[in-house]
Amino acid sequence: MPARYLRNPDIVCREEPFDQWLFFNPDTNNRRFSNAVGAAVWHLCDGTRDLSQIVQEICQTFEGVPLDDVTGDIAALLQSMEAEGFISRIE
Amino acid sequence: MADLTLTPTPHSIDISLTGRCNLKCKYCFYANEMTALTDLSTEKWLACFEELGRLNVMEVTLSGGEAFTRPDLFELIDGVIANRMRYSILSNGTLITDKTLEQFAVGKRRQRLNYIQISIDGSRPEVHDASRPNSFTRAVRGLRLLKEAGFPVTVRVTINKHNLHDLENIAALLLEDIGLPSFSTNDAIPMGSGCQNEQEIALGPREQLEAMDIMRRLLERYPGRLNAQAGPQAKIQMYAEMEHARRTGEKTTRWGMGYLTACGCTFSKLAILHDGTIVPCNMLTVRLGNVTTDSIREIWHTHPVLKAMRERRFIPMQEVPGCANCEWAPYCNGSCPALPYTLYGDFNRANPHDCYRRFIQEVGHGVAQ
């Protein structure tokens, strides 16, 4: 069964000016800016979805985004978010 | 009027948890009528922190009065932590003991702590206690305890008439003896107790100049270890940049010259007084509402005072009362609005304590000579 992704409940995800989103980890004081797609990915990490399901939902939400193009990007995004403690992986 | 892009909610909030203090410092801006207000209860502060959590506020700075006089301080800190925030504490240090440090070991209290700032105004009791009565020994003990236990601790030195000639000793105490990586300075301003004690405590222009010379020497001796957002140390650079801009026509990009641009706080933060009153800053106490009855989000977006403060930056210095004919107006930013608001009831005025024209008039020359 592919890994699913779960948001760290301590993370703050703030909307900021200029269509930016700010992820804040209060445990580490780590801050990371993202665009709306990154924020949408993070919100989809509710513990029920794996990579392909997240990609599918993103492609539906952001029309015109080709599935093949974004899979690698979102996989990399999830990997870096996991490394920074913003999400965890459920095997 | 240009459209200002504002964060949906504040990034941080300065919170005066209590009006009580075990000291009576001679320049405390949080004095006089402030102490007549009643502290919010534990429950009301915890409810406030829940609202801040819902607003995605990231950090709070807890002060007073003296925050450590609240017996429920750690319960309140746990409320901050439960609502996904980090925190800092501003303290006089005198109530910090081994037992205090043990309480920080519980849960995430230590992990979420940005820093504890202790006020130290002298290298020895006679100097420190002249502005912060009967507190040197306990304040330094608290500072040493924090430093030795590896806490993120910093010091604020408020430069005043009593410690002007002790600044080099203070730097040696803090940086060499105690071994802090750095400390910061500002100066006593005539607000609160500082208003009553202005003649005794606040630096005049000639003393400002002397303090700037001393701080210049200390900056050379301890590169990168002294910080300042205000006061003589900050003025070294600010006045030099004004001189440079006037001489060359090249204006700094660090801050907006020629307009009332000083203080960008209302774009990212608010403050709450110990009775729950919401204000732009705990030094600029225009009442915006109260956390027990009003929505912080609504105040942040719609309050006319905040709107007016954010639009100060569009007011040319030449249109500011008292500045119309000033040759420095095209290079000035008016400095902190809290003092003019206290003096004149108007934050759209220049801060007389930081006025470069007044400084030159009284000293007889500018910083470039």
C-alpha cells in the first residue's frame, strides 16, 4: 500500500500578501514560503491520501495542470515538507 | 491613496500580562495610569490565546509589569504553546531562580522559547540601582542562572544619565565576564515614569552625542555584538545616513526618507495591555478595543486608527507640524510615533527626542563633523 501523508497539527499555515503562503513550525521556528499549490498540497495531507491521490486532486483544482508534469514536483515537495517536519508519512 | 497590502492577521503580538511589578524603575513607560488597570484572569488570557491561535499568530512577547510576578505564568505559557505559538519574555530578571528554570523543563516550554530578555543598566549596584532601584544583585543572578543553564538569554541596556559613563564597564560585564554573545541598547525616553524623572534620567542632545561616541568605540571593540533599533547606537547610523543623503542626494533604501515612515509595526503586529485593551503598541496606547469583547481580526482590518497609522508613510515630512521649514525634512522619517502621541495626542508628528535639527542646534554641529 502506498504511503499516505499527514499534516503536522502544530504547523501554522498562513495566507500572506502577494499570493504567498507561509508555513511555520513553532517547534523549530522554521518558516517556509509557498504558493497556493503548495498550500493546497499541505491541506490535502489529511492521512487518507497517497501521492497519486494528491496529484489527482491538485490537477482537478488547478485546471490545465498536466498530471505527468506535476507528479515529480509534488513528490519532491512532499519529500521536502517531510524533511522539515511539516508533514509525516504513514506507511 | 495607494492600496496597502496587509497580512490577513498579525504575525506577532506584544502582551503585557500584568500591571504588577516588583520594581519601580525611573523610566518605565508602563507606569502611572497603566498600573490602575486590572489584570485579566488566567481564563481570559487563555481564551485570548485561543483566538490568537485561530488567527495563526506565530509568536507573542510576554512582559508586564513583571511577567514573573504572575503565579500562573507557566499555565499561560502552556496556553501559548497549545495554540501553536512561540514566545519570548521581557523581564527584570530579579524573580528568576533555580526553581523557575526547572519549570521551563516541562513539556515544550523550553523548545518554544525564543528568548528571555533581562534589563541590566549598570556594571555595579550603584549604577544599575540608580535607575532600577535595589535590583542589581538579583537581576545579575537571574541573568547568570539563565546563561549557565544554556537558555537563549539576551540583555537590554537602557542608556540614561546614570549609566552613560559606565557603558564600557557594562559591555565588559555582559560580553566578557558573563559571556553573552551580544546585547542591545536603547535609551530612556520621557514617557510614564520617565516623564516625571526626565531631568534626572533622559539624555539631552549633548549626552546623546557622548553616548554615540562611546557606542562607536564599543562597536569597534565588539564587532557584531551590539544591537539597537533605537537610542544613541541606532542614531549613529541614522544620522550618518541623513548627512550622506543631504550631501550626495543618494537616499538610503533601508528606510523611507522624507515621509513619516518610522514604525512599520502596525503592518505585522499588535499589542495587548494587561486588562485586555488592544493597542497598536504597548508604548502607543490608543485604545482599539478589548480582547474580551472585540474581534482582533476585525480590528486589524477595519479600525480607523490602524488605517491612519499605516497611512502615515504617505505624509511628507514637510507637511508635519513643526517640520515644514526643516532642512532635514527630506531625509527624516519622524522616528517612533509613541512619544509625539504622548506629548501632543497626535501620532502624525515627529518625535522630538530623536530630532536631528534639535540635536545640531544644541550640540553645535552634526555627526559628520
